[in-house]
Amino acid sequence: MTEPTRHIMILAGEPSGDFHGGALVEALKQLCPGVRITGIGGKTMAGQGADIFFPIDKLSAMGLVQVIRQLGTIKQAFSLVKRRLKTAPPDAVVLIDYPGFNLKIADFIKQHYDIPICYYIAPKVWAWNAKRLDTIAKVTDHVALIFPFEIPIYKAKKIRSTYVGNPLVDEYPQSLPLLGKTNEKKRSGDLVIGLLPGSRSAEIDNLLSVMLDAAGMIAKKYPHLRCLVSSGISQHEERIKQIVSVHPNNDLCQIVTGRPKQIFDRADLLIAASGTVTLEAALNLLPTVIIYKMSGVAYRLARLLVKAKYIGLANLIVGSQVMPELIQDNANAQTICETVLSMLPELKTHQQQLYQVRRRLGLPGAPKRTAGIILNLIHEYETQKSCLTNSGKNG
């Protein structure tokens, strides 16, 4: 008897979700050749053969004002998913991050369909909005966790979940230079610092000038300083060029477009906006100063809502500040400069501390383990349906 063709719907609403979704599509195709994958995503998922029926570049709004402006587009995407569920119901639905949208879709699916739902890259309930755990418990069949500190949170709520490892470990495999090996970057005698001001326009406006001010102060102690300014998202490149071009310390800087990995390979240390990129830096054993700054109103609101002890993922994973955090008023040029200068003589020690992050995240293979969970869910559902059908006939 021929195995039926599987159909899996993946819903990813942001570029990071598309990136992780692409690796998941690849893993699903390896484990289940012939699988048909549809969904919301971007170029990465499409490049792996997924049929993208709604592109994420219409959805990935940042900030309250942009989200309000895009409510019509979000509603359009929701309607299209509902139509697809009706006309071509999948064997399983996979949610990747984007909780405001995905949890509502999951609730709709559970009310109207008998389709298993797996959440991969779950909402950051450990940081804020822990009430979402109750919704996750109600609308998902399995959660694929990517941080070890999430395990007790989901266990306490008795939500079916598995720690699959972190997909970034696959991006940065263990074949890193040994800690004792001479750093080839130092042969030039220059100090190279990466400046990563974030991927949102508000972050760039709030942080890049402060980073450049700090670089000027550091250059007084290290005259051969070179700064690599990350412009990871093409839509922000002109804004970054503009800020750098009018800054007094622009002669220290080179703008680097594309993935920050290019900077990791050349830098001795990073000054970076809080975000996933700091975890990538940790996996590259690259000492990093995490900074973050927002409006006074937003900061006061965040202090009320955010429950996490740290903002840096590496720090949350280890349970201590292996990456210094300078937030709000502390994210000033003088404090950043002093922090960097205190770290530079001890870079090897900071690298050794970061190795704890890699060790705690475990082995590569998160996308493949998640793919296995999804295919097992489909099998479980089909087995249950078969048993109910047979019991009905026998009855």
C-alpha cells in the first residue's frame, strides 16, 4: 500500500521565523520524502520547496504604530489561512514564533478542525505575558522548546513539550578554533570591535550614535581601533550610512552588510543591541557588551511587564552575566567605554565563560528532532482516528 502524501502547514510571520522554518522544511523533506509543505513564510522557506501562499514581508511589523497600520494585512493573512484550512486541510500545523497571530489561528483550528498543532520557537513566556501558557496548553499538542530554562516552565503547566536543542547550534557547529589557539585576527595589531545596533529602526536611532561615541573614547586608549558596523537588513542600510557619515568618529568605521557572521569572524569584541544576535555571538565565543535603550514610557512599562532577570539570552541560559548588560541610563558612551576597556585584557576569560552557553544548549539537530515530533503527531492522530472508526464499526 502506498504511503499517503503528507501535507504540513507552517506559519512563520517574521524573518527569523522564516530562517528557522527553512531548516525545518529541509529536515521534514529528509525524514518524509514527498511531503507537501504550504504556509506563511519568506524566501528561505520557499527556497527549500515550501509553497508560500502569503509572504512575510507584508507581515513583519515592528512597534505598536506599525502593527496598527498593518491590521488590515494581518486580517487578510488570517482569512487566507482559514480558507486554506477549509479547501486543503493539512495533516499538521506548525507555528513558529509570532504569537499574537499564531495563537489566534491555533485557537480557531482547535474549534473547527481535528488537526495536530506543534509550536516551534515558542512565545517568550519566561520574559513576559506568562498567561499565554494557558492558551498554549489549550491549543497545542506539542511544544518544541529551544532553551533549557523553558523546560521547568512547561513541565509545571503539564504542557506536552520536548527540549529539541537550539537551531543556532546547527548554524555554528562545534568546529570552532580551540580556546588556546592563537587568534589570527590579532596579527594585524589592530583592535577590531563590531557594532551591532539592532534590526529595528528605533533601535538603530537609539543606539548607533551612542556606540560610535563610545568607539571614539576607546580609540583614545587603542589608536589602531577599527569598528565594523552591522547593517544586516537592507531596508536600514541607508539610515545606518547616514548616521555613520555625519558622526565625528566615522573614520573608524566600515559598514558590513549581510549576516553578522562576517563580523564575528573578524572582531575581537562586540557592542550589540539585545537580541538573538547576542546568542549567536556567544556560540562563536565572542565577548559582547549588550546594550539597550528605549523611551522612558516604554522602559517603565517594560519594567512592569518583563519578569526575566536578564535581557541577554546567553545570560539567561547560564544564569549569570557572562555578557555585561547596560540598559537605559547605563547605555551611555562613558559606561560602554569603561566596560569594554575592563574586558579587553581578559578576553580569553570571557571566551571561556561563553563556552558554558554552547555546552548547555547541547548538540546540533533541533530542526530534525522537531520534524520527527511533527511526523509522530500525525501518526498519533491517524492511529486515534483509526481506533475510533473501528470501535464505531464494532459497536
